[in-house]
Amino acid sequence: MNKVLIIAEAGVNHNADINIAKKLIDVAKEAGADIVKFQTAVPELVMTEQAEKAVYQIDNTGIASESQLDMAKKIHLPLEAYKELLDYSNSVGIKFLSTPFDHVSIDYLYNLGLDIFKIPSGEITNLPYLQTIGRMKTNVILSTGMSTLDEIGEALKVLIAEGTLKENITVLHCNTDYPTKMTDVNLKAMITIGEVFGVKIGYSDHTLGIEVPVAAVAIGATVIEKHFTLDRSMDGPDHLASLEPDELKEMVNSIRNIEKAMGSAEKLPTESETKNIVIARRSIHIVDGLTKGHVITEKDLIMKRPGDGISPMHIQNVLNKKLNKDVTKDHKLSIDDLV
């Protein structure tokens, strides 16, 4: 099994403070994630003043009066900050990624040399956005929250038509409510996506806890994305649905353990359990003492450990045979005892 790519999603949980952003990079590295990911946007290019906040954003911030634009202005870093975060990520040894939400941000990140572009769920029906990403011919990770199979198919067609290779696209199943209720996860849809489109699949998680992303790995996810924060009690729309540092580390460790446990599809005794075969299995033994010349019947036999004699599966090769010597109670029968 190939190693699962674990994306620690810092998103906007830095609250527009670059020092907090750097601490998040440190946490992602310490947890063992492969990638630390942020969100890059020029808010005025993404939403109008009339765009309302999502219900979860109101619930998580406790502020209903401000617009989505006003909120975004408070939590996004300026573009130039992402070069600094890229350099810092490189310095601590973790891959940097950021999701662009507008064309200016796309160009900025592309010019930084990013070789993976993450398309957020909200852009899956944004044709000009998809065309721009497709023309870059990089690796693409496509989130599919709120979408239908038809919409996923259309987005894939656009990306591929613009030059992105299908084999370079990973499609993430996702639910965009923060936090997502377990009854809304629909994890089997991830498998459906892979079967219908023949693409690599993964899962972007917004549930509380780590059970669902770990389960996603067990059923075939090649990429896991999960929000994390320094502290869930911080102000902001995404903190409440994010893991804290110890939880992020626990998720990474759990996924790595599941990777090891998956093994291959071949069913054979492992090297570690081979030594237990003789101890746990049974051989054909004699119930009570018998004399030479006795003809073996079922009532003469008992199946006992150890299992280094004649297997009970071969009992028909023993029945109705004569003993060529006297045997005692619990004698482990062998072919050499029979004529």
C-alpha cells in the first residue's frame, strides 16, 4: 500500500497573524503530517458585501451581523505573507500548500512554484477557475463538498481538457458543514467516486474527532485532509471543527498504523504467527492405550495439541488402519504407526 498523503489544513486558523501561522506549521511538522495547507484569497475578488455568512460561520463566530466579506478581511493574510510561510515551511522540512480562491491568488501561488493545486469545494462549478487550474498541468486535488456526481464529472472534464493528466488528479469526498454530523458523512460516496471516474480518491474531513479520516484510509483513501488549530477556543469560523495539536498527532499516528495493518490482499500466515501453528492447532492422538494389530476406529481417536502430527483433516487416512505397535494414552499418531 502506498503511503497516504496527510494534509494538515491550517486554513485561516492563523486569524491573520503570521506568527500563529508559523506555529501552525511547527505543529503540523511535529505531528508528522506530509503537507501543511493554508488558504490564499483576496477577499474582495471572492465575495461581495451582500454575501451572507454560512450558518456554521455564524454559529462558530457568534456574530450574525457582519457579512462574509467583513469576516474574510479579518482572517486572511496578505498575499506576500505566503512567500514567507513557504520559506518557513521549507526551513522546518514540511511541504507547503495553499488553496487559492481567486485568479490573483492562483497566479501568485503558481509563481511561487507550487506543484500541487487544491481546488476547494465551492469552486467545482467555477468554469474559468477550473480552466485556469487545468492549464497549469500540475497535480490537482479536487474537493467535492456539496456536489453531485454529474458536477464532479464536468469538473474533471474541464481539468483534463485543459491539459491536466487524469492520473495527476485526486478527488476528495467532502461535506462542507463545520462540524459535519456523522449521519451526513456518507463515507461510501468516496468509493463511488473512484469507481465511477477511475481516479485516485481521498477524504477531506470536517467531523469532530479522528475516527472518520482513519476509517477513510481503511477503505481506500490516498489523501486525507483535516483542519487543525492551536486551540479550539480561539475566535474564527473553523476552529471548532479543527483538531488540536495532540489530536492531530494522534490522527497521523493512527493513519500510519492503519497503513501498516492493511498489508496485501494475499492471505497467508505471517512470519510472526507461523511459530504458533504447532502450538494452536491439533493432531490426531489416541484416546486410551491400544495394542499392536488393533484396527483404528473413530472412538479410538481424539484431536489434541500440539499440531505437529497428522492433521485432523486427514483422519480418513487413519481410520481402519492397523497399529504396528502398542501405543499408550494420548499417543500422537504418525503414519509410521500404521500398516
